[in-house]
Amino acid sequence: MKTDHVVWAALALGLLALPASAQVFTMDFDGPGAGGIAKAVPPPDLPPGTGDQRFGSAVLGYYDDDPGYERAGRQPWNSTFSPNALAIGSLQDPDGAGNFPTAHSGWYAVGTVDGTSFEFELAKGLVIAELSFWYDAGGAGSNPGFALFSGSDLVASASLDECANPTQGFCGWKQQVVAPSDLAHQMITRVSFSGAANKVVFDDIAVTAVPVPEPSTYALMALGLTALAAIRRRRSR
């Protein structure tokens, strides 16, 4: 009986140490009110490498509750974008700042006009358990795609659909749900989005982030399960 108590105590400790809660959020790049992220006025002293934010807006730490940006509505979602990621307005924006017809939601989506890819990364200690997003490609040659990374290691990548005859220069919004098999046990911490500059935009990036379980947690649970199996084998004899 005493052995049973030890085993169940080990299992209970292991379960308690597993990720207790997931952080579920959707990045829509609109921010509070009609102005959105792209209309935010950056503070005068920007972090090094931020770049010019007068046109569009570097998303960077907006979803990481970065106090350096002092923007109303920034979210504590532990997700930081690369400096070339821009919140770009669609033609629905009263200023007509974008070159794509509509955003999937609101007026804004995210893309880049500098290079052919941009990315976001979760804060240390978090991994992606679920991921989906919407994208709109600018027709043949726009080359939309995405890649999943665990730290600096590439885990999976895929090309996305484009169309031969776009309407108003773009193909229309499509949803991509990342296969659970590409996320499970892969410790995905970073996602890169790709496409020809100013020809592919992404919106409503939905993420479920969970804490990374400590290796000792798995070891403790494995020890408990092994001991419990041994006890059951002895009793069945």
C-alpha cells in the first residue's frame, strides 16, 4: 500500500507540473478603434533597428506588450515580430493606404515591403500548440508560403496557393490550418511567412501557446508510470 502511495504521489506531482493553461489569441493587426496599429504614433525614441514607421507600422512588440511603443491596446501575448513586418492598410482604409482590396477582418493585415519574408517568435518558455491564419496572395509569382521553426531549426515548410487570374490584383482570402502533426512534440517557437514583397498579406493569425514542460516533469511521470506498471504485473501473477 505504501508503494502505491509513492507512485500516485509521483504521478500527481508530474501532472501538476505540466502546462496548466494555454494562452489563446488572434492577431488581427487592427488595434483599438478604427485607427489600428498602422495609425499609431510612435514615441520619439524608438528601439534600435525599428526603422521608419511613418508608413504602415512595424508590428514588432505590439503583441508582446512592449512598453517602448506606448500604443493603446497593445497585448501581453508574448509574440514579437521581425522589424520588417508591417501592419498594412487595405483599400477599405479611408486613407486608401493599401494595395489589396480588403482585410480578412477590420481594415489591416500584416505583410512586408522589405524582402520576401517576415516572422514572429514566442517568448522564451512558450511553444505553439495550435496555429491557423488567413492569407491573400497577389496572383502568379507572389509565392506565398510559411515555415515552422524550433529555435533556429527548420521543422516544416509549405507553399500556399496562388491564382492565375486575380481580381483587383489579389486572389482572395484563404484559410490555412497547420496540421497538428507539424506542431506536436516539435517545440515550435517561431513562424516565418513568405511571399513577394507587397504581394502577400496575412491576417487573423490564431495561436495557442503553451509553456514548455520541464524535462524533469516527463522523467517524474515516466518513473511513476513504470513503477505502477511493475506493481500491476506483480499483482497479476
